[in-house]
Amino acid sequence: MPILRFVTLADVAHLLPVDGPMAELLSSEPDAWADATVAWVTGDVRWSELSLDTPLQAGGAMRALAQATSGAKGPPPGGVRLILIEGNLQIDGALTSSDTYRSSHLVVLGNVQVAHAVVGGQLLHVQGALQVHGLLWGDGEPGELRVNGGLSARVALFTEAYALHLAGGEDVEFLLDEVRGVPSLVEFSSEAAGLVFAPGFFNGIDDGEDGLAELFDRDRVVAAVCSGESPVRSSSDIHNDLPLASDLFADEVISVANILAAVNSDALAPEEHHVRDWFGQTHFSLCRRHVDGDGNPHDDRVYMTVWKTWDFYMGVVQEPAPPTRRPGRVAGKLQRPAPVVPAVPVAERLSVLYRPYDDGVAGDWRGLDEAADPEAHEACTQAWRGVIDYVRRAVGQSRAGYPLYRRLKAEITTKRIERFTQLPVFTEEYNDWWDADKRGTWFDDVWVGARRPGMHEGEFWCRALDVSWENGEDAPGDAEHDAHGAYQIDIDRPGEGREPVEFTYSQRQSENRPPLPCGAADHIARLLRLYGMVEAPLLQAYAEQLAEQAQERAAQAEARRIEAAVHLLATPPLAHGLPDAAVFPPELLALSEEWQAGGQAYVAAIRGYQLAEQVAAAAAEAAGYQAPGWDNDEGAGRNGPNGTLPGDPRKASAATVLQLARVVNRHADEALTERFRQRFAFAPHAYVHLAADQGPSIGPVFWLPDGDGVVARIGAEHSDDARWVRLQGPALTPLPALKGLGRSHDGRCFALSDGTHITTHQGFGGPQIARLPLPQGNEGLPASLGLAAGELGQRCDEVIPFNDGQRALLRNPTGVYLLTPASVQRIHPQEFDEDGPYSWPKNQMQEVGERDDNEDENGDGDDDGDGGEDERENTGPRQLALCMLHMALSPDERHIALGDQDSRHILLDAQGKVLRALFTDDYPHHTRFSHDSALLWANSCHFYNGCTVASRVDDAQDSEGTLIDSEWRVYASATLPGMVIVGDAHGYLHARDDAGKALWRHHIGSTISAVEVSPDGSLLLVGSYGGYLVLLQRSETEMDRYSVGNSPYVELRRWIFWDAEAAPLRW
């Protein structure tokens, strides 16, 4: 029985092949590799599969061997860097890896047999023989395969600079090798690979011009071999589609024999004297010896041109011997003249000429002798080998009865083309063959256009489909976009003797399109592949469109049914003491019972899950780090402490309840709204998709003094639709003149922007304190940036007035400014390095300006615009436009904190002088000072996660802060004495004390965009990016039974601002 031990690489260094990559790594980087963990197996092993990404995965054969023989309590921390097998390895299934840089390396000191191997990124060394019964795919750097005892495989695919060191012979039935430059099926065209692999493994719509790795979906291939499915076709199917005339040429040199073999082969039909074709950038013609209709003789020859680079002529010249006479009589005797013997060819001479191109112009012909340009010799040899490859395939097709052409005609039929070209994309959008803009369009790498049958300029044109792709690049003198290969399929073309479906093709757009030869194997394979790859997703998209339309009709019918069914038995004003049974129909009362019970059960389940997480985390922290055991490590496949989380059962009836909310809101009655809320607590998870699709961001939000309601911005700061509103009870009042609002820390001073300046006031709308100018956006910028003033610089995205109203901080995309009545001071950014981030295009924006109404934007003479954004173009000045810009003012007004995506978290004094910075690995995103101004909380983010640290403001030496959390991406926050409340991207409020200890959390339902807290902390007002504005109240009795989390707050009211609603909903 084999034995597995976990050792270090240094322990088994004596076993490593001295010429192998692992020995080289250990020798060159001993500090990095000597202590690397090795899974050392002694004895022969037979496993069902082996993933080098997770060799010790739960349920795996290697894991079972390790548990049985290693003596280890669990998987080694940090994983296994090398698997060393001192014996033979047999894998009945697949050897795979998907993770290029973190998978285990493999060294086998014996032989290896495997069904399939799809690897890349790791080092594989087989001392003996490697036998792969199916597919061997080695892909990409820094992967390497080294075999000392010979390789045999049915299909071998080597891509993307994969390193190969093969000794002991190589026996591969179908070799697809773009790495070594050796003869293979894909040396001159990638299309043979499309005949080797099954169609379901192509990677989208790829033209095959960027390498074989891009042609296939590697993840799908890995999944297939892991499940026992073969991604490659059977050998018989491949040979049937791709027969080769391997006996046609003795070798591949340029010789009289090989040229005669080519021109006299079945690549030319018996009645043909010429055949022309092309592959890639090489065009060629074969000419069989003949005399044309004008009496001109033509030698056996091959003509090749590498587009506007080289021309080559290779001809077989037949030279007659000089005339001979019969012997006469002896000297002195009369001799009769002997008859002339007819001349016969006695010699065949090879003539090879070439001419180079200079800037697209052909030069003079010259002989390709030993003294000729070596590059010409190399190019001629390569082109000739491509011609030989083409002829072998064409003759193979001819001998087999043209199987690929028969397949082409069988698969691409009249009915199939008619169905495809009648898709809406070709009948409604790209529906004019004669209009360049509407003739067709690109689908990834492939351009497709369709022509509908009909008359054009007095001539009938049949149905046609054009499939094109970029075939190289335009050469000097070429028409623009001429370097596109094309296949055209015509249906029922007029004329006697026409086939129902005809195929034509061209190497470049400007060329005539002759019929596609029956033996052009690579072209037929490409057409089959490209057509199939384009057709399938378009048909699927159309089917999905029809299904969506059907679903939309069903949804509309259901909405009408619900709308008709949902009603009230009584309408406001409601009599005092009127029971709910007199207001809501019985079916809605029954639904209420289900809704509330389902909501409580769902919240209880989520709380249980979260509590188990907390308990487990606390236990782990108390115990310190423990290496995972065999039964509880990450490979066990568990989904958290309590398994899979439940779904919210209220989703099933969410549409009905939402319609009831609409009905209730039409009456704008507080008592009715409260009845509704008590019967149907809001369910964020039931409406998560509506919030994501229809909700604008809400915030900032401000409570007004003396209970005068709430002022909030609806819509993102950069949106043209953003607006300010005032909410008071059921009333909503638009504030169209308001363009920005802020409040001082003491709550007494408000700053208002009308788009032209800032005014500070005692209270909202109270006596004016001061008038402050808006920035222009280019203040303090070095002239070398070439940035100008403009509209972005006058936006008021955020404003924080100082308590006295004489100063204010203002933020907009161009920076952060300190405003006084007499000045505008840029305080961020202040440093501008040459070629630094503020010179980068991503941090600059050109303003959109209105175009001249008399200008025809499209140049087509038609003004088909609608006056919207399409009528605007970037003609304005360039301005600074920073991402993730944020700012904060300390409550004691002594410090400012700010930053952006490309800066650090920066601390300044109240005059804008930089004091220090906090370094972070992620993007600075948000800051907040503690209530007592002693701490700075700073959040950095990456995608929807982030990192939050805290730093004492007076600690001048702190450049990193103390880690508080490593998950939140914070968008908004507020403080209370001894507490900070932050809102994250996942819709949670989190409360921490000043020491960073977790206090509570509360789920709102979508990414938090604003947090407002009452001075005594009894009320919270929370805005979100899902269009929610939520009022929470502290409860001294129990947690909210319908809100996920463990906070002491319960939900009192929720305003919902969704785009599809006629008016905001109060819930």
C-alpha cells in the first residue's frame, strides 16, 4: 500500500531529478523553497482524479490516503506546494488545474497514465512515460511539462508559451501545437482545432486569429473532464472530417517532384488548369501545364503571394534536347541527308523567382538562389509548406468524397438561413444591405450582415448572409478596412443550374468572391464554426426575448389581476375604534397573518445564523489559531455555521402587498398608513430586485429644528435628475431652488447653495449669516495640467459649514475647498506630481456641450435626434474629476480629513495645512471623526468590501491606524458620544464604541447612502441607494421582530422613492 507523508522540500531534495524544474527552483531560491510543504508518496498509486488546485479536497483520493497514512491531524497550513510520487501514477479520470499561480506542482519518478490532463501554471515532471488517453492541454506561462520517457496522447494542445521538454519519443494522434513551431494540424490555421473539439467548448464568438487558447472555454473543458465527459470528438469523427493525403509528398522541400505532385493532384479537377485559394495572409495558385485558348503555353507552376510583402514564382520548365541526325556513309562516299528526329523533352528544370514589396509596391523579379535574401528564403519555405498542407487536406477531401463540404451543405440549409436572417436584429435593426451603417454589425470578433430578397435599382437580389472577420491588417495602399476575410451564403440565386445554397468567399473585402472550393477544408471548417457560434447566441437571445415578452405580458396580467383584487372596505376618514376587519378584506387579513409570521421566522433564522457566526468567531479568538482538522477544514464544503441560509417566504406575495401599499398611500392618511404597517411590516429581501433596479440614492438627509420635518436629496449627486425635497408627515414639498445643503456640527447653522453661491443661515431658512463664493474648479491647479474652470467646479455635492457660518468646506468632483466670504482655497488635491494621478485621463473629464442645432452630427443629411443626450458632445473644457472624493470636519472644528481613490487618507488642520497621512492598500473612500474629535475613522475599499481603521488624531506618528474591520465598504456614518455608526455596501448599519468593540448591527435593505442621528440617539434616519429613507426609533423593550440584526432600534416608517411609482410610498 502506498504511503503519504508531509515533509519539506529540503527533506526530499535527494529524490528530485537533478535536471528537473523543482531541483532548479530549490537551488536558485533555497530560502523560498526549502521549507515548502511536500506531499511525498512512496509506492504506486491509482486515483480517480487529481486537482492540483485542491489536491486535498474533501472526498478526494489523495485526501483519503493522507488521512490513512500520514499521521497528520489535518491538512498542512498553507497547503501543499509539491506532490512527489516515488512510483507510478494512474489517474482514471482527469488531472486538472485552473489556478495558474497557486496550484501544486507534480513530480512523478515513474510512469503516468491519465484519461485527460488539463493543466497550466505549474511544473509537471514525469521521469518515465506519460500516456494520456484523451486530451492533454498545457496552457500558459509559467507552466512547464517535462517528460523523460516519451509522450503518447490522442489529442495534445499546447498554447500560450507553455514550456515543453519532451524526450523519449512523441506519439500524438492529433497535435495542436502553437508553442514549438513544429508541424501540427494548426500550423497554418487554427480551424482544425474546431474539428477536433466538440462545438460546445468554444469560447464565445472568436475568430481564431488570437491563438488557440482564446478559441476554447478552458473552465468548461476542465468541468467536462472532471465529470467524465470528453471535450474532444472521437478519432473516427475527426478522421472522417479531416482526411489527409499523407502519401502525396515525399518531403516538404521545394522540388520539381513536389511541384508536379501538387499541380497534378486532385486539388485541381481533371478539367481544371488553375486553382486559387488562400490561408491567412498568403494567397496562392496552382497551374497545371497547358496551352490556353490564345495559344500561349503555361508551365507547371505554383504562384504564392504574402500580401504586399513577398511574391514567389516556382515553375517547372521543360527544355527540349537539340536535334540529332542519323549516321551517314564513310568519308568520300555520297551521303544522303538524314531525316530530323522530332524534339522531345529530356530535362525538367526548377525555376524559383521572388520579388519583395516596398511600402506596398512590388519590386523587380529576381532569382531565389543561395545568394538571395535569407528572409525571402524563409518566407518562401513557410508559404510553400502552407500550400503543401492545403493540398494534402484538399486531396484527402477529394479521395473521401468531400465529407466536409457535404456536411456544410447538410447543416447550412435554406430553411436554416431563412430562420436566421429573419431574426429581428436583421429585419428591424440591421435591415438594409445597401446602407453601410445598417448592412450588418459585429458580434464579438465576427461581423454578420443579412440581405433580404427583393428588387434594388431594377435588379432582383436573393437572400444572402455575409460572415466576416478581421484577417490581418490593412497594408500600404489598401482601402480602409479591406483586411477582412468573408464568406457569403446565397439562397435561391437566380439562374439556370443554381444550387439552392451557394457559398462564396474572399480574402479581402475588395476582392471578387468566387465559389468556395469543395476541398478547402480549413475554410469550410471556419465557416461551420463561425456560423454556429454566431447563430446559437442570437437564436438564444431571441428565444429569451420572446420569453421575457411573455413573462412581461403575464406580469402585466397578474398586476391587473392584483390591482382589481386589492381594495379597501372602508376609506379615510376612518371612524374611531373601527376594527381592521372593517378596513381590509378577509383575504388580505389572512395574507397579513402569513406575511407577519413568515417575516418573523425568516428574521429569526438569519439572527440564529449570525449568532452562531459570532459565537464561533469568539471561540476561535479565545482559543487562538488552531490548524484545521480533516473534518472541519474549508474543503469540507460547509456553508456557514448553520448550513444554507433560508429564503424570505414573503417574496411570493410581495406584489400583492406592494399594490396594497399603493392603495393605502393614495389616501395620504397617517392612521391608515399605520394600520397597514402593523399588518404588513416592510420586507427588504422581498423587494431587493425592485430596489436595485428602480431606486435612486437618498442623501444627504437632515432633520430640521423644532420638528419641521426632514430635507433630503433624491438622486445621485452627479445625476441631472437629482432633486431636494422636504418631508413632513404625509406631505412632500419639492425644493427646486435648492442645489446643495449642509449643517454645522452644533446643528444651528445651515449652508444652502442655489447654484451660484453659498449662503449660511441661522437655522434652515433663517437669517443669513454670510455669503460664500462657489469655486470654479481650476483654483490652485498647475497650468501644466491644462485644466479649466467649468460646471463641475461649481457643483455643490457636499457642504459643511463651520458653527459661526463664516467658513465652509465644499466638495465636488474637482476637489475639496475651504470657503470664506472673500476667498476660495483648494485644500485637495494640493500635490501635483508630473505624470501623477491627477494628470491621468480617468481623473479628468471634458464637459458635455450642446452642439450647434444647424450641424448634422451624423453627416448623413438627416436630423434624427430627439434633443436628448445624443444631441450633446464633449466640446467643453477639461476639468478635474476625481473618484471616491470624500471629506469630514471634526466636531471641534480643529481638523479636516479627506482623500480620493488615488490619494491616501489625509489629515489637515482647520486652515487646510496637511499634517499627516494614513497609508492603505485599498482605495480611500470615507472618513469620520469621533463625537469627541479624538479619533479619526477611515475606510478604504475594493469592490464591495473594504478595510476600516481608527487613528488618534493627536498621534503624529501613526501612519497606518488600528484595524477595526476588514469587510465593510462604508458610504455614510454618524456619531454619538462614545459610538460611531457606519453604513456599508451590503445595507447594514454597524455600531462600534470608540475602542472598536461591536455593539450592534441593523439591516436596512440596500447600500447605505446617508445616516442622520438625533442628538439624544433616540432616532435614526437612514438613506439608501435602493430609494429608501428609513426612520428608526430606539426601543427599550425588544428588538424589531421584522428587521435582521441585533440593534435596539425598531422601524417606524419607510419612504420608498422608486422610479416606477407614481409618487413616493410611505410604509
